[in-house]
Amino acid sequence: MTGALDETLTALADPTRRMVVDLLARGPQSAGALATAVGSSPPAMSRHLRVLRRLGLVVGRHDEDDARLRIYSLRPDRLHEVRGWLEDLEDFWSHQLEGFKKHLEER
């Protein structure tokens, strides 16, 4: 695994960050809305979003109507490496199970 994939998986090991990713998969939201939805304090949410931004999993932009408000969006393209790793793993186990099934059927 690459360092970037390791960092991504480490970041997503945190349940709050996974909830944030799930919420942002439904559409852009403010940090305050995310904090409320996951039951987190605003400072804690800020720390979670900082980790996700650093890894490029989310991006923040200022709201057009209120420059003080930052709206966060998911960058699904950054999850392609995770998806590729999981697909490789699934292929490996599918092949192993097919071989095992064939072995059992021959007995």
C-alpha cells in the first residue's frame, strides 16, 4: 500500500470522519451542520475537517452569500485508490474461494 492510502485508511478509521464522508456524499454542508448531525462540538469538527482536507478527501469553499461560512464538499475522486485496493482484495478472495469450491466439488 502507498503512504497516501495508509493515511486515508487511518483517517477513515475514525467513526466521526466516516460519518462526515457519508453526510458529504449526500451533498455539500457547512461545518456547523456537520457538527450538529454527528453530535460533535464545532472545534472537534474543525479538527476532523482539517484532517480530511489535508488528505484531499474534502474541499471547503466560502459561501457566496456569507463569506464567513465555509461549505464542505466530498472529493470522491480521492477515494479511487481505496476503491481500487478493495477491488483487488475482493478479486483475490473471489479467486481463492473459487479454487476452494472447485477442490471440494472434485472430492
